[in-house]
Amino acid sequence: VMIQIGKEADLKSLLTDAGFNGIECNTRDQVTHWTARKPKTKVVHLNPEVESKQVSTSYRTSPTSYGRFFVTYPGIDIDALALHGSTLLLPTVGVGNIAQIAMDILLTTLAASSSSSSSTSQLVKIGYINDRNLVSGVGNDGIKARPKKKKQSTIKMGALNAAMEVYWHADARLCLVQQRSAVRIGGRGEFVRNLMQFIERNQFAQIVVMTSDYITKRSDAQTQQNTKLVYFHSNTFDADLCTALQQGNVVPNLATKNAHHPPRRFLSLLAEDEPMMDDVKKDEDEGFTVIGHGITQKLYDECVQRKQSVIVLCEFTEDGDNTLESEGYLDNVMKLVTALSDGNDEEKKWKDAIKKWKHPYSLSFANGGALPSCIY
């Protein structure tokens, strides 16, 4: 601070009284330059006997019990649905949202076919997942089909959707879970353990996990063969059911000997032209490289340890508009679901009702609207 003094004054005494120290002065060309420093002042409390305490803004929540983890909607009797022996279809948050988009398309198609058919069995939203590790979020009209006529649409809009919901289709014997928000980092282990309680209590026969991973995670052989979709499963899963997948150019994600990322499980039958790495351990019980985003790897490990029948379908992709790619992914998922079914009359009816995949109306806003024609 520069101060111009118009009259003589004892500036040193004034600075000292004001609390400054280290006062120095230097006179040059009839101009006196003063330098002074003032130490930081301490906070004066009204009650000096009370010590100041640091305010903590963090909070803790109690672990989620099963009674709070899965919450049924009013009027739903979970015991009367007979989930025992059915198939659980579960997408996880992955690259490009392939699994989420595919599940939304499947739910939208099943909801539309249920409303248009005379069958008493319909797609029913039976509950939602409530866990402290799940990122909170809410949306609307997640599985409403696009109206054919904008002016004469009879579809009621405004239905809310939670972050993770559970649906049931009796004819298909499918329990479908849609995960729309991620699980926080550091809470995936607890979330998977709670999810396993839900799986074990309802005694699902098979668990189908839908996920995706970066295309750069492919091995050299997969890159040369342009592999897009792979699968891996536990020992308790019937490997003969994967024949339908292999007919659709879906290959098992076998552990390679020269993988850039050391796989955690390896097959005893390895490619002869790939040398074995010294720091890679070979496991003859399981022979797959476990990949996938979100809770995929932790969920797969828990299912293997608890002898659950689980299969994971992973699409190699990149971020962007993957709507069409999700349809092709869903076609392969349905091949597996068909192989898992017993082939009774009710299951044939709901499959025949699916003539064409229906996209949810909300999906049209995912990547913005159409570009204006004036830019061309």
C-alpha cells in the first residue's frame, strides 16, 4: 500500500500502535519509503474457555439389509410369482451402454406385446433395488414405445423409473433387471454381496449377465478374427447351451497365453502358436479371461464361489451411439434365452409375439435431435 502523507507525523509510532513490526524506512530524493509487516491475527472467540472444534461434513450410512435392498411395489406378492427355477437377466454398466440399451429395447418390446396381445401374462414391474452404493437417479418413460402418430398417440407418458428396477414375465420365465445408474467405486463388493442374497433367496436357475468392454481389450487373435462378442461361464453352467451362441459367431473368451493383461483363469487347451508367459498361472478348472465393466467381475467371482450357474456375454465396442449394435447384441442374448427355455407352449407364444424390436421413445433423446437441414 502506498500512502502519501501531507504533513509531518511520527509514522513509526503510528505503525507500531497499529500492530505492525519490522518497520524500516529509506529516504531517497526527498522521498521517504516505509516498509512494515503485520502478522496474522488470531481468531478471538467470545468464550475463550470453549475450544474450537472442526466441523465434519462427512456422514455414514448403515449397511443395507435384504429387507431394504429389494423393495416390492404395492400389490406385488413376490412369493406368488414363483421365481424359483427361472432365469435372471441382468445388465451391468459398461462401455457404450450396450447392455442397458439392449435391456430397454427388450423391456419396451415385451411391454408393447403384452398390451396388444390377449395373453393374461404381461410384463410386470415388481420392485426396485435400493442400496446405499447405488448412485441415486430417476427418469421417466424408460420403456414407453415410440408413438406411431404424434398427434393421435394413446400412450400415457410420465411414468417414473428408478435407478435399478426389477421386472417379471411369467410366460417367458424371465426376471429382468434394468440398471440405469452406476455403483460407486469402493462399494461394489458390498453391493454384489447384497445382490447375491437376492439371487439365492429367489433360487434362480441361471444368471445371464450382459456387459461390454473396450474394443482395445481384445487379444491379438480376437483382433485378427474381428471378434465382437464373447462369452464365459461358470463350471455349473451347462456348456452345451452355448451351441446357439457359437452359431451366431459368438466365441468363448478363452484365456490366451500372451495376453497383454494377465488373465485370471486359463483353459488347459491353449493355442499352440502362442507361447506361455512365465508370470501367468494356469488354472485347469476354469479357462476364461474374466472381462467386463461395472460389477461384472465381482459378480462372476461370487457366483463361481457360491456354485451359481452364470454366463456372461460381453460385447467389444467403443463409446458413441450404439443403438443398432445393441439390437445385434440383443439378438444373440435371445438365442441364449431360447436355449435356456424348456420350449413349452407359453414360451412359444411370447416369442412369436415379438415380431420386431421396439425402441423406447426416450432413446431418441439420448444423442440429441436430428441436425438442421440448413447446415448442408
